[in-house]
Amino acid sequence: MPSTRQWLLNSKPTDMPTVTGSNPTFKLTTADIPAPTASQALVKTLMLSNDPAQRTWIVPDADPERLYAPPVEEGTPMASFALAEVVQSGNEKELAVGSLVLAPTKWSELSIHEIKGLQVVKPIEGLDLGHFLGAFGLTGLTAYYGIKEVAGAGKDDTVVVSGAAGATGSMVVQIAKKILGCKRVIGIAGTDDKCRWVEKLGADVCINYKKDSFKEDLTKATEGFVEVYFDNVGGDMLDFMLTRMKRYGRIAACGAISNYNTTDPVGIKNFFEIVSMRIQVRGFIVLDYIHKFGDVVAELSQAWQQGKIVVDESMQTVVEAKFEEVPNVWMKLFEGANTGKLCTKIVQ
């Protein structure tokens, strides 16, 4: 029976997760892996997806009824999606050894999965495989349905996107401007360099939220107010954006990373703006649209091949790391260290 190394959730954090100290958030261990049955495959993790949403899966005392996915329990492997290679198949006709797949491998070098639950990846010439975790993966699906279906953005709309230099935000900017044809797209990011990059992707302007003049700059950029806000941040930024929305404006609530690592989350002071301006705030989860995955990837791939959107090295931050370093790379999400999608490429 083969064995595999895994990173277990050792202790649910109340604030910022830790990777050192007497009670670290994660713990490295080894476990046995059984042989796959006739309906299963054994896969090897090649590249891990790092997502802010993972932080919400390890919140202490979370009510499972209020979560969209089962929480990770202490003593079990940390949950994650990954690009993996099939190393043993219980049904070679259905899934051949050597196939590349997207799978919920968790933080495990090897893992067993039902074949019917695996998404086969067909490499595209000139496209790095990491993009199947980002622009052409669940990230792209999140951006596409969030801005098009949830927010209902169109050519007559001005759109503001927070976290615009991140994996989802950078795709939202491009989809809004280059596929949906929105008349104006305003990005929000954390450095001047990231803002210039977001503008290269298609944003008409990008505002640095770390500058003292942020609210003044954003107010100027949203003169006349805006129809759509795609929110990846929550907290103070969402609160301020409520004052910049037009009557009947729409907000797609995708994430709230500003509140993920605190026991004292920032609430909404400008709530009455929702009432007085009749603003629609709609939360969504990418899994709501997973049945459309193939269609969206095909449309985004075509847009890339036609030169409408950018999907290149600038759209991802791939960190080569040994398996022992997996939690350290994931923590970079909360340091603002990545531009575009953050992936961990496992090396020996």
C-alpha cells in the first residue's frame, strides 16, 4: 500500500493562520493510500490552487448550515483544488494513466477520486497549465458568471472591481470591458504597479486603495456614480462603495478578504444607502454555475485565441515549492504578494 504526505488542519485559527510556533495552523503527516477501485483513479498533485475562500473553510465554531461547503475539520487534510496527473486508473478506457485532471486533491501528494468527478484537462499549445486553475478554471467561471449573470453588467454600465489585480478581479476587468463591452471599468488594487497592470488589461483607470487619497481618487473616478460593483473585499471598501452606487445599482458579492483574518470584522455603516438607492446586493458561489464550466471555458478560450483577452504569464503567480512549503505559499494570498492567480507548483 503506497503512502502519501499530507498537510492536516492542526488548529482552526481565530485570526491570521500561522505556520510556526507551538500550535501552528497546519501539520505535516504521512498516511496510507489504498489502491483505486474500478470506478476510481489515483492521482498525483502537480499544482495547487491557492484561493482566499479556503480561509473561510477553517473558521472555528462555524455552523455547517451557514457554509456552502463542508468545513475542514481539525486532524483532516486541508481542502484544495489542484491540477493532477493520473498515476493509476481503475478503468483505463474511461480515464487513462497520464491524463491531466482538475481534482479536489486537498493538500496531499497522492489522492483517490471517483473518475466521474474528475475534469479532464486537454493542454493548449502556448498556454501554461496553471491557467486551468485560474483564467480557464473555477476562477474564470467565477468572474464570468459573477459579472455577467449576477451583476447583469452590460454596455451601458460603469463597473467598479475591487481586488482587480487578483485572480478573479483581473478576469472580471477583462470580461467586463472586452467581452461584455461595458462603457467604463474602474479597478481597485494595492500598489501603483498593480494598478498600471490592471489598466493594461483593459480598465479605464485603476485606483490604489493604500494611498491616503484613495476615497478622494475613487470619488473622482466614479463621478456621476456607477451601476455595477464587483466586490472581492468587503469591509470598509464595500461600505464606501455603497455611497458611489446609482439608484438601482447592482453589487455582486464574491468575497470579503478584508475580514477573513480577524475576530472583529468591519461591518456596514452605510446600510441605508441600500434602501434609499434601491441597491441590489447579491451573493454567489462559483459552484452554483459548475454545470456551465465547459461552456465558459470554451468561450474564454475562444476570446483568448481571438486576442480579446490576455491570458499570459502576467495573469498568474506560479511559485515552485517543495511539498513541505505548501502552507507558506498559500499565506502569500494575505500579503498581497501575487498578481493574478497564485499557484503552487510542487517540485522535488
